[in-house]
Amino acid sequence: MPNRFDEPEEAADHFYDRLNLDVSYMPAMWGAFTVGHLLGIDLDRVCRLYGLSIADVNAIGALRDGNQLRATDLAQRLHLSNAVLSPRIAKLEKRGFLLRIRAPPTGGHLS
């Protein structure tokens, strides 16, 4: 087990040096990975707190700009089928996370 925080990084540098590979960008990549991992953990905690999935938050996030979208447009934006998105919309609407505005004759809009 390493005794210092930077020992794993030094061991990795030594390993890749022997292979003549430039890994000078690795600390920056590791930092970005660590931040992303911590954000993911925090997002998961917040999702559990509100009984949401990451996919629910992704759907809400797709509407964050305040523009009204038809459900079909939202499905396209999220790369989902209408059949997959419809129950999610119904769940989020029922729980008050989004508002469905029915606008005839083109169908409902989400905001």
C-alpha cells in the first residue's frame, strides 16, 4: 500500500516512461475524472433524495431552457422513443416536476 498520496502517480509515470509514452496530460485527466466521479456521486444522492432516476433528471434538464417542447421533440432530443418517454413524462408530471400544456391541434407541449 502506498504511503504517500503521489506514489501511485509516480509508479504510473515510471511504468509509462519505460514504454516511451508521453503521459504528461494524465494528471489533468485524472483530476477531471475525479471531479466527474464526485459530481456523479452527488447527483445520485440528490436523485435518491427526490425519488428520481438519472434519466428523470436528464429529461428535466432537457427542458431547462424554459422553451416548450412537444413530447415528440423531447424524445428526439433525448434519443428515446415516444413509448419510452411517455411513462417518464407521466411520472414527472404527476410528481410536479414538469407541467404538460395541452395545445391543440398539434398536441401537448412540455415545460
